[in-house]
Amino acid sequence: MALMLRRRPAEVHRLDELAEMAGVARSTISEDLSALGELVARQGLGRIETMQGSQGGVCYWPDPSPASIRGTLDDLSAELRRPERVLPGGFLYLTDLVCSPVWSARLGEIFGEGMRSAQPTHVLTVETRGIPVALMTAQALGLPLLVARRDVRVAEGPALSITYLSGASGRVHNMSLPRRALPSGGRVLIIDDFMRGGATAKGLVDLAGEFEARVVGVGVAIATTQPVNKQVGRYLPLLVLNRVDEASRWVDIRPNPIWRSGER
Amino acid sequence: MALMLRRRPAEVHRLDELAEMAGVARSTISEDLSALGELVARQGLGRIETMQGSQGGVCYWPDPSPASIRGTLDDLSAELRRPERVLPGGFLYLTDLVCSPVWSARLGEIFGEGMRSAQPTHVLTVETRGIPVALMTAQALGLPLLVARRDVRVAEGPALSITYLSGASGRVHNMSLPRRALPSGGRVLIIDDFMRGGATAKGLVDLAGEFEARVVGVGVAIATTQPVNKQVGRYLPLLVLNRVDEASRWVDIRPNPIWRSGER
């Protein structure tokens, strides 16, 4: 039963169906679930939510515990501080981490826990490197993932596109999403891997606006401390990158203090 | 324990660590795992593998059963046959499905089951639409994911790139991968969402060759029946697309018969 729930996180499983599958009475299932829920919570493996009533169901949210979140973000910071990650030009090599199934799943679960209360209906990202974390966030929340493209692809049908100015390159970029991908009135959670000035996130906010959808949250795996004023007002970074010193290969990166204080 | 294993599929968990976490003797853990293994196999939820010896460990492979694979591919074919998926130009709208956490996870588990015996060490795809299924395949196999880019990005450091001729557009494209992403001697499993002539897959094979890596398998979610001769020799499609009739909005798509016959 635990495997069933874990295999389809964030999906509601009906109690009578679970009971039939396990070949036991519904009352037994309820007792088992209650025991499982306590165990899961104690081990910091997430949360099991049971809905009562004739249509009673159960849902597994893979929410990590505060201790598990801190452990993940400490480990990721340590990995990112390794001197061999410093690239020519003072960039940081992080592609292997944000594309890894293990790390993207852990970060996705943290965004799921942090953003569920905003009640998003869709997760939105832009190609390419933000996709793994955004996909895992969508999985943790049980939501569809929308991927904005930087070029309009005929094979995806009619699309809405916007242009935006990237702060880093100073160039004009395009971003588009198929017309049918997002219904008006949708509640959008934007997820990306990296934020410097916030131009890309702002572009995604504008794109969602074209669909008459509402942005209920912006989450990024890593945000730089500079510039202080980003193009989006509220955003939630997991890690904060203060400085990369190319000469000494020194990287100043740490978990966003909000996760440490438990203020959230 | 089941949740622990499911949360980190394809990772080896040491028996003594599991026993300590659960607060029981190691012999009890072994018995529990054996019971869990039988249950998991009976329910078609995958396979639990126990390694004996002083470094004894246990690993959960989320391999779907043959019946579960057939069910998934039948359901996906039915979804793709919906008339509203036919786009102007006779294209098929499939972005929402290949980007969905639910479908990409199911397809990734099928590739994991089908490709494990080839003993890959890396999963390789190219941006954009193949990423979700490739990520979920990498998760099911416990491997890193490599994403080739169509443009060389300075922020990823020194990269190897190749040019290839796309059959569909007749244009020359670029594909690149960071130099440090793939060690020589790596065993690469290529995963993509769609194959027509196979030019993209051929490009990925050539790119892997530049790293002195060996391609041990090519998997695509959907392959067209035409052209019959693809640019890659062996590939494994989950679904086969025979025809899209734009006027009547009729889509001829079905599971690759190999999954039905159980020949694999």
C-alpha cells in the first residue's frame, strides 16, 4: 500500500479501491493508513492525508521534514562549493546537479512543501535547465507541467508568445506556450533553476498574464544576491549565491536562511 | 521501509542501516523484505532485489509488470487518438503528455525495465521535449541524466559539439554537451520523445562517439512507421504512429507490438 501511494504521489486513492486491491475490509485499511501515517511522519518521509466521507480517499504528499530540507540544502551547497565547479568567466557548473534525478526530486519535494498553500493548478518553466526540477515539483504537487519554448514550434499548434529583454545578455528573447496549454484563470507556479536579474521569471509572469492566468508563486533553485532588486517582486530561492571567485576558485553559496530558521 | 525504497528507487540501501532506522534486528529486516518482495511482485509494482553478504543491501526497481505496461501503452494510445489532438499540418499535439509527471514517470519505468539489461551508465537526451521521459528513465535506472543543448552555452564550460542534418527541415543543426559531462568508456542510453527519420538520434550517437562513449540503446516514446529506414539501426519505440489524417482528424497510433507479445 505504501508503495502504491508513493508511486503516485499527490493523487487521491479511493479507500474502497485500496481495500479491494489489498483484499481486506475498509475498516482495516483505515487503521493501516493511520498507522502508516504516523510512521511516515515520524521518519520525515512526508505526510498521508485521509479524506473522510462516502467518497473517502487517501493521498500521499512527499513533504520532507524541516530537518530533511536542511540536510538536503546543506549537502547541495557543499557540493556546489567544490573548486572544480568554477568555470572560466566565474560561472558555476551546476548542470549535472539540476538535471540529476536524485537532486531534482529532492528539490521538487521542497518546492512542493513550500508552495502547496498557494494552491497552484499548473507548474510553468522555460526550457532547458529548469525542466527537471519543475517536473519533480509538478509531480510532488500532482499538477501538470508547462514548458515555455524559446522558439515557436509548428508541431505544437497555435501559440502565444512574448518578447523580453534579458538583463545578462542585453538581448531580446522570445518565449512561447501553446494556446491550449493553459486555461484562463489558471493559478501558475513558476519554477526555474537559476535567477540573476529575474528577467526570465518576469518573462514567464508576462506570458502567464497573456493567458489571463495568475502567478501564485515563483521558486528558483539558486538565486544570486546581486542585483538585490530583481525584476519579480516575490520569489523563493532554495540556495543563495553570493560570489564566485574565479582566481581562488572560491564559491560563497548557502541555503536561503528562511529554511534554517523554520519561519516558514 | 517500502516508502524509503520507493522514494529512492534504483539506489542500494544497506541492510544494517535500514535495520537501525526501523529499530529492529537485521534478521527481522531480511524477513520483512522477503515478504515485501513477494507482495510487490504480486501486485505488479516492481521488483525488490536483495544482495547478500557483509555489505548486504536492498534495492527497489520500479519495473512495471507486462500487464501494467500494456495497460499504460493502451491508455496512452487512446489518449493520442483524440481528434482534438490533430494540429494544422497533420501534426499531433503531444507536449502535454510527454511533459506530464504522471505519463513521463510511467514511460520512464517502462524504458527502465526494457533497457536495464544493456547496463547503461548514463541516460542522454537533447532539449527540450524528451527531457521529462529521459529524466524519469534515469530515475528508474538510478543513473545521471545528460541533456545535449542545441546552442553552446558559456555557462556550462568547455563543450564538445557536432553538426547534423535534420531530415525534416533539411537544415544543419548543432548539438553540444559539456566536456566534463560524460567520461570516455561510458555506456549511453539515448532517450527521446519522438522519432521520424532518426536524424536527432543519429546526432546523439555521433555526439556520444566524440566522447569515446558507447551507445547501448536508443528508446523513443513514439516512432513513425515512415520512413521505414531510420538513420539509427536499432531503436525501441513504445508507440508506433502510422498516420495522422488532418481532414478526418483520424490518428492511427498503437503500442509497439513487441510489448503485447511478451517476446521481450
